[in-house]
Amino acid sequence: MKKKMIFSFIVVATVMSFIGSSYSNNNTNDLLLDNIEALANGEQENGIKCIGEGTVDCPIGIKVEAVIRFYGLE
């Protein structure tokens, strides 16, 4: 009986560790993608932001959902 309890505890601990690691990877991936997007903003043309994936032509040569043009006094 004692061996069954120890085995059950090990199985439950293993399952919980897999669930916990898969949950934390999703948060890490989102943070990583946000950082990559922030770094890539400097590579775009001045005053233009391309958003999403779609059928609109972006000036940097890709198809996007929307193109936002910023106007200023520069």
C-alpha cells in the first residue's frame, strides 16, 4: 500500500510539472515575440507601421492587414 501511495505521488508530481512547464512556455513565447516586434520597429520606414498579415501591400515589401501612416513636422 505504501509503494502505491509513493508511486501515485510521483505520477501526480510528474503530470503537474509538465502542465506547469507548458503554461510558462506560452508566456515566455508571447514576451519573446513582443521583444522581437519592438526591435524590428526600427527597421521599418519612417512614419509607417504595418500590422498583421493580409492582402494590403506594405512599403517594406510584405502583405499585411493594415498600413498606418504617421504624419509629423519632420
